[in-house]
Amino acid sequence: MSATTYGWLVLLFPLLGTLTIAFGFRVLPGRSAGVIGTGAILLAFLAALGALIAMQGEAPAHRELTSSLWNYAVSVGINAHVSILVDPLSVYMILIVSGISTLIHLYSLSYLDEDRGFARFFAYLNFFVFSMLLLVLAGNFLLLIVGWAFVGAASYLLISFWYRRTTATKAGIKAFVINVLGDVGLVLGTYFIFKHTGTLDFLKTFQVAPHVFTRGEGDIVAGCLLLLVGAFAKSAQIPLHTWLPDAMEGPTPVSALIHAATMVTAGVYLIARMHVLFELAPAAQDVGAVVGAATLLIAGTIALTQTDIKRVIAYSTMSQIGYMIMGVSVGAYAAGMFHLMTHAFFKALLFMGAGSIIGAMGGEQSLEKMGGFRKAMPFTFACFIIGGLALSGIPPFSGFFSKDEILLVTAERGGWHWALYVAGYIGAFLTAVYTFRMIFRAFYGEPVAEARELEAGHLHHPEHPTNPANGELEDTDVGFPGPHHTIAERALPMKVAMSLLAVGSIGAGLVQIPEVDDVIVNFLRPTFAGSPLYEPHTRDGLLVFGLILGTLLGLAGIALAYRIWVKQPSIAVTARERLRPLYLLSLNKWYFDELIDALVVRPAAAAGRFASDTFERVFVDGTLIGGSTGIVRAGSAAVRAIQSGFLRYYAALLVLGVGALGLYFLLQS
Amino acid sequence: MSIAWYLAVSAIVFALGAGGVMTRRNPLVVLLCLELMLNGANLALIAFARMWGNGDGQILALIVMTVAACEVCIGLGMIVAIYRRNLALDVDELRELQG
Amino acid sequence: MSAVLFFLAAIGAISGAVGVVVLRDPFYSVLALVGHLLSLALLFLLLRAEFVAAVQVVVYAGAVMVLYVFVVAYVGDSSTSLGERLRPGVSGPTGGARLRLGSALLGGAVLVELLIALLGSGLKAIGEYGAPYAPGPKTYGTPAYIGNLLLTRFLLAFEIASFLLLIAAVGAVVLARRRGGLGEESEELVPLRLTRPRGTGTMAEGVSSLAFATAHDRPTDFQVPDAPEPEPEPAAVGAGASSAIDPEQRTDSGGGW
């Protein structure tokens, strides 16, 4: 089979899975929905492997294959096929997406075992994976937009999965609205590009773009900036990032899947996919790089003070996505995609570990209430350590290689990019600090009651389940989390999934050691063949310097975290007092929510209120509707007066009519 | 007698019927007055048929009679129904269709 | 001779019409109309419309007027005189006199217009006696002549008229049936009820078990609440206690499932 056939299979299996579960959940026995869902994604992963193998059989120059199922729309100047593009970049993406998704499905099998919405969850999950695969396999803008919107819808469904939690539904709405903003950007950007190229197909667009656009021309810059809006919204970059922390309301596997491994990387993928266009629009590239750098710094500082364990990881995700956005914006495509892969491994691992701890806490997510789980949960602890080390960029864990490579390429661009380089290393330091702050607070210190209970062999179950976000009492019916929680130590599927991810977190970096094996760079080369920025011309000195600096900063961050949160917890308190303004700034997430609220939400709400209170009442109700009803009422009153109900009166009118008609004819003749 | 005489009689009968429909309040009599109007028209039809020496007018008169019979049928049925429900047999009282 | 006959008939027709309009008692109105119709038949004869004249006498003055008389007699009450029963209230809700005056004026106006239109139209032919006429078995106005026209040239009109009569007959039956009238409790279609023997397993029977038949076989008993119950509970079964019957019985009674 050709690579494109495998590509279609990759799409088919999750779609079949979601349809089967969605329509058959009443007849599917027991927990088979989860097995079906997991199996579907596993099959998709195998098909992705098949695509990889089939593609490796082609000559490097012929590794960009398209396949079209049918003509979706043929109109004046538009020729939209349902077509996929199978090239190294998309194969790379589907491998990551389907691979990580398989493990997360496996994890969910145990994690949501007691949830009443089990089948629904897997239907959503499969739909999400289908959408994401559609997004990365799309061979033209139209299908990309479809996949893009599907992903937004699926994320809404998954974030609001526990739909009777008001916080969850609000978070889902927030995520959806911001994502739609991104969709609008994407569509408008597509229009700007389509206007000149006249084609929606990716390969044709990339072919003709250098001829129809001059470098830095207004339309291409505008188009790429609008594409960036889409990328920022999906990838949670400032200022469209506020949905990501709130999206932690979803079940933990959702956080692992959507908000670590797949959905948020869509923006990175988009920029990499559109690199031909972005290289024609240097201004857009610069914007992307600066925003990425800003995001990685700001998210890092926010993560320092958050107490919700999942939010810490969420801000960490934002920060790491910032690295990737910065990387692909400055031309470090291979490095950005490489970081995307390693990040998917260790961030999914961290989320899964967080899920395990939350299970041990009986649904509680606050770091304030955790502590001392090291002995009670050795496996989770080990996973956290591995994930944390990879995230902090300690050799030989995977994050070490990928992060430093992005910064290396950034530095190679020279000029003001050095500022980004510095920001990247500050961010690396912050990463180590907040990661190990989280680990130390959860696993070190005095064991809390739940940890002691677990050590005694009993998993804590809260008497009254509460919403961890606002402390509201809940029940465990459908629409709420299930009654029992699960920890990795006691559930084999979770253990398997986390072990595999841990192996990936340790070893994935080894495939791309600069100057040694460069597997990713070589694999992705056909996609980026035309890019002048792609081939690294490494300065060896800088490379070595960067690797050492990254390692040192990571270790320093861990040491600092150890000193503050394990050795002398009083330092944290004094630092909080001394640096109160900074602490508040970080704790309140740089007031982005308040800013957006003041700048966008409130004016919009005020406009809505004006429209409904004043405009609607006075103009629409009073004048338009009231006036027209008044006219109709007056007219009908007049007509009704004739309808007296007196038969004789009617007869008289009839005769009068006859007489008048006769008179008319008499006068006529 | 010339046709004009017949036409005059028909006009008078028609006008009398119309006046009766407008003035009488008993539905039975209203129906009777309608019959008068129809008959006036019939007479005119037959007079004109005679004038042209053509049977079409007579056929039309026959059809009018049929329609009149139908109308009597329904009208009397309604009067009986009204009577059954103990309503006043007075078209001025029967004004439920007032707007 | 024909002039004499014409004047006699014309005076009869007009005075009959006046009688219909002005007589207080509907019964006399009907009688006046009969007279009017007979005079009119005479006029038809004078106009050489033999067949129409015959129909006028037999169908109109005969059958239709008999119907009127029946209804007048039916509507009339034994306790009060016919005229009293049928005479409307003392004064109408609207200004009766005003409407009456207006009606007279309107009717007069229409009459004047008609006369002007008919007589002042300048048609030469209306001043004459009509088309030439030669008596014979198939000549103008004879039954053979009319029948020929009706069944050839005017066949469609003829059929439509017959359908109209049929519909009117059905309508009259529905309107005047025993418990007729809209909004009363027995709203089933009467003809269907009549054609259906009991216990033949119609859908309605199957659905409502015995209730249907019981309730409608004894309409008066069923209405009166304190009527003595002849036997334990067919009526209670009718009142919807169908759950009291065991399923087998129910399937038996509604055997048509």
C-alpha cells in the first residue's frame, strides 16, 4: 500500500471508533467502549507506522504525496478536494499524535473506570484524535480549517466533560470562544493568501507563493499574521492563552492529551507547515518569535506561584509551547518539531503523574494540601522525577537536547535574536525551579493524611466529593467525576502507559543529538527542502556552550527549588513577603484575565446590555414591533368594525356593492 | 307581450327579494327571499333565452334551480340545527361571527 | 290572450313576492312563495319554456316548498302559535328602522338600475316577441330539446350539479342529525357509526374495549348520573376501568388486532 492509503487509514480508524461508540454505546457491553476506542487509536498508530515505512521506501525528493478522495467543491476559481498531504512533517505529526493518544487512551481506561460517562468520554476522545489527525494530514486549506474547527469543538466537549460542574462548562466555553477567534484568524489569513495564489492546495500554494508574493509584501504579512492569530489561539500564546489553565477543569487524561501532546501543538505545526509563506513575511516571523519568547517567560513566572498542580503543568505547557513557537518562527523547524515530540512525551507523563496524585488525594488538586507522597507512591514519584528532569533539560533526558537546539538556532540568527536566546535560558531556569517546586511540594515534606492513609494500604476517598476549583459540594452522578479515583500504582494500564512515556522521556532525545545522528533533521528535510533557514550551520563553540549553560541552569534551578521548598521552607514565606508585588503579579497570572475582562468582555457585555435594554426595548420593541403591531391593530380594528355579525347588514353591503357596480357600468356605457 | 315586460317583472321580483333579505330577521323568511331573488334571475334568463330562441338560458335556469335546491337543503338543515340548540331564530341574534 | 295571461301571471308573481317579504307569519310567507312560483311557471310557459315550467311546478313549488312547510311546522311550537314562535324579538340590537329604511332605498336603487339597464339598453330585440317559433316535438323548450342539450353540450354542468346535490344532501343530514352541533360530546362521524355492526372488531372497539359500544348503546342512561343501574357494571367498564378486565377478555372483545 502506498503511504497515502495508510494516511487515509489513519483517519478512518478513529472516525470509525467514534461513530461506533457514539451510536452503539447502549449495546456495547461493559467497558468495551474504552477498548474499542483504544484499539481504534492503536490501529491508527500502526497505520501511521505503515505510512512511515511506505514513505521511507520513496526517494527523498518524492516524499510529498497527496491523495484526493473526491472533489468537495468546485466553484469559480476554487477547486477544493478532500485531499490529504502525506509528507515527512505530517507523518511525523501523526506518529506523535496517534502514539501519545494510544497511551492516553490506555491510561483513561483505568482513570475513568468509575465514571458514568465512560463511553461518552471515549467517543469524544476518539473524535478529538480524528480531528487532530485530520488537521495534520490536511492537504489543503479547506480541510485544515475543518480539522482546526473540529479540534476546537472536541476540546470544548472534553473540557466540559463533567458538564455539571459550572467551572468546567465555563472553562469549556472560554476555550471554545478563544479558539473560534483563532479560527477566524485562520480563515481570514487563508483568504489573504488565496487571493493571490488562487489555489487552496498546500503544495501548489507553496509552489506559486514565491512568484506571486514579493518578500515582506503587505498581503502576505497580513495573511501570515492572521495565521499566527489562529496559531496563538490554539497554542495558547499570549494574549490568547487564558483558556489553557482553565481547561484543566477537564479530566486529567484530557489535559494530557489536548493540553500537552496534541491540540496546543497545532499552532507549531501550522507555522512549520506554512514555513514557505512565513519566510516571505519576516515581520510575521518576528512577531511569532517575540510572542513565543514572551509567553515562555510569562508562563514560567506564573507557574512559580500557582498552587493547583495541573495548572502548574498547564503553565509549563504554555511556556514550552512558547519555545516551540519561537523555534519555528526563527527557522528552527526541525528543533521545534523535535521539542514538540519530546515535550509530548514528558508533559503527558507529568500530567498522568498529576492524575495519579489527584487520585490519591481523592480529587484534590491543590499543592497546598499535598506533601510527602514519595514513599506512598514510588512509581508516580519516579515518573515525576523523570518528567521533571526532562522538562528541566538535564542530560541525558530528552528535553535537554530539544530545548537547547531551539535556542542554538535562535542565536545563529544573530542581532536582536540574542535577546530571545537570553530569554530562553531565563525560561529554562524558571522551568527547573517551578517543576521541582511542584515535585518537592507534592512528594517531600511531612506526609499528609492522605499519604499516610495510602502508605497504610488504603486509598483515600473523600466523604463528600468537592469541586477542587471552588470547593463546591458535588455528587458522583453522571456529569461529575466518578466516585472512585485511581492511582497508577494500582492500575496496570496506567502503569503501562506511564512506563512507556517515561522510556520516551528518557530516550527520545537520543535520536537527535546535534552533530551525531540528526535523525529528525534528516527525516524532515524533504518538507523543508526549499527553506534557506533549514540547514544548520552550527557554530560548535556556541553549541557546546549552550548545552553546558542549559545543564547548569537546570541544575541551579533544581538546587534553588530544593533549598527553598525542602531545606528551608521559611525562605518561601520571606520571599513572598519581600517581593509581594511580584508575587501578586504572578499569582494573579499577570492579570491577563482581568485585562481581557476589562478590554473585551466588559465592553462587549455593556454593548450587549445596551442593545438589549435600550436599543431592543426602545427601537425594536417600541418602534419597529410596536409600530407595526399598532398599524395592524388599528387596521384590523377598522376592518373588524365592519364584521358586525349581522347577517342583514352583510346582505345590505352586498346589495350596495351590486348597486355600485351596476351604477359604474351604467355610467360607463 | 314583448320581452321587455318579462324583464321588468324579473327586475321587480329581484329587487323585492333583495329588500326582503335585508329587512327580514327570521332566517326562514330570509331563505324565502333568496328564493325570490333566484327566481327573478331565472325569469330574466328564460326571457333572454326566448329572445334568442336558444336553449342555453333554460339550461342555466335549471342549474340555478338545482343550486337553489342545494341551498334550501343546507339552509333548512341549519335552521333545524339552530332550533335544536334552542337558539333564537333571529339572524340578528345569531352574531357569533362578530369580529 | 297571451297579454291577459301575462298580466295575470305578472301580477300574481309580484304580489306573491310582496307577500313573502311583508307577511309576518313565515307560514304565510311560504304560501305566498308557492303562489309566486306558480305564477312564474305560467310566465315560463308564456316564454315557451315548457320543460322549465314543469320543473318549476313539480320540483320547486312542489318538493322544495313542501320541505319548507315541514320545517316551519317542525320549528313551530305547540304551546305558542306558529307566528309567535317564529316571530323575532320586539326590537333588534341595531336600529331596525334605520336599516329597514336603508334596505328599502338600496332595493329601490337596485330596481331602478336594473330597469334602466334592461329596458334602456337600446336592445331592439327586447321590444319584440322573441325569435321565430314553430311548434313541434323537438322544438325549442320541449323536454326532448332540453334533454338533448343537458346530456350533450352541458353534460359537465349537469354532472357537477348532481354532485352538488349529493353533497348538499349529506351536509343536510350531518347538520340536522339528532345530537348534532359542534362542540358536543359525540363528535364521531355518524354515517360510519351507522354502517358498523357491534362487535365486529373495528380499531375503535379494540382500543376502547367494551367502552365504546356500551357508552353509545344507551346514550340516555349514560348521561343521567343517578339512573338505576340495571346490572353490575357494564357502565363502569365503559368509564375506563378497562384494566379491571383481564387481558384475554380484552383481546376477545377487540378481536380485530
